[in-house]
Amino acid sequence: MPETLLDRLLARGDRLSLEGGQLVIEAQSGVDVPDKWLSDNRELIVAEIAKRLAVNVLKYESYSTGYYEVKSGVRKSGLTMQFCNLRTGQQVFAIFNVELTRQRNTRYGKKGDRLPDKQFRAKPKSHFSSLWNRLGMKSLPTSERHQYMGLFSEKYYFMVASEEGKALHDSIEVASISFEQLRCISATSNAQVDSKYSASTAQVSHTSKSSQLAHVPYGPHDNIGAREESYVNKVISKSDKGDVQYSMDSHHKEQDRITGQSDKEWLEEYDRLYDESSS
């Protein structure tokens, strides 16, 4: 008998998929899934998909700017994007080189002055600009992109990362999982996506001087605390508002929200909202 919300949705004939990084549900009834219900349950369903298919699906959480030590005595300005692995709840980060100072005199400040908190400039051929364009983000002048970083939270992602949790920025792409890959899921058996982002994928080599990188392995004994401490120690200067954030509050709050609530109650809420939307 189905045991999870995902199983129950599939059992009732709904079609689920991840398309362009977004969860799509086509209800068997033909009625559109209510926006509120989808907003409340989207992350939970995507996390269950990731676990059942043994694939790492990540959500964007936040970003920070600062100066980072690249080698002894050498610092570079950068932007760090933080993601949460929905399969494991653990953190992944991607660092991009960006400018944090004014490149010319303007009415807002002189050349060389530090930009206001969390503002940055990315050159057109930079890795960050490449990511922005590759993911189909809104076309904007580089001076305005900091105002729209929240757009990254509208999608889910695949990426390749080291055991320390550092993502290869060129590997970040929107997650796509077809209904055909999901429909083989049952309450008593697991399926696995044939994906280069699956949790069991072997290590791959990289052309940099760093060691081989694994596809976000995240085993049960992975020491996330030690990994975060190692990374934070490399941060020399952070944004004006303080520390780089590794908060998993949103993930934990979502887990707390569902504690004690049965799948039956979820589906009753789903059906109730269906009735309201069709009345």
C-alpha cells in the first residue's frame, strides 16, 4: 500500500515530473493543482523524488560576497551561492569571481570604493555570467543582478561537487526527471535515474590541480560540520551584514511542518483545495 505523498499521487493517476527545474503535476482529474497546495508541498515531493531515485537534487538558498584566500597572502573578491541537497539535507556551495568595488567614478562613489552590501559586478565572459545565461535567467545589466538572485530559488538543480561540498560551477544545470522515470516507483521498491548526478556515480576527473571530484556523494557518515568549518576558515572578509550563512532552517521547518501529519491528511487537503478551485 502506498506510504508517502509521492506514492499516493502516483497511485491516484497523477503525472509528476521535473521540467526545466520545476515540479510539474498533471492531476488525473484534469483539475489544475491549487497554487497554495503546490507551494506548501513542492519541496517535500521533490525531496522524496530525489531519495527514491537516489539522485541529488539541490535547491538554492542564499548568496554572500566577500574576499577569499586563494593561496597564502593572495585574496580575490568572490560570490558564494549556497544550495541544499534535498536528498540529504546537506550543504553545497559554488564560488564565482566577481568585482566588489566600483570600476569607475559615478555619482554614487569613486572608482575603487567598495560596493554596497551584497552588490557585485560580473564580467560578461565570467563563469557567473555564463551560469546566469545558461539557466535562462532574466536578461539584466550586471549591475542589477544582485536584486534578482532570488530567481534562483524558483528552480531545482543538478550539479557535480567535491566531497568538501564545493560545486563545479560549469556543472550546474536545471533538474529534469521525466514521468517515465518516476512511474516505476512503488511503495516497496526503489528505482534509480540513469544520471551522471546519481548518488552512486563514480568519481570523475577534473582538469584543475584539485583532487578528483565525486558527484555529491553525501554518505551517511559525511562530516558536514568539519566541511563547513574548513570552508569558513578560508573566508577572510565577509559581506557587511556578517557571516556566510549555512542555515538549513527552511529545510528543517518544512520537516517540522509535516511531523505528525499523515499522508491521508495531506491528500484530504489536496482534495479540499481541488473542490474549492473547481467550485
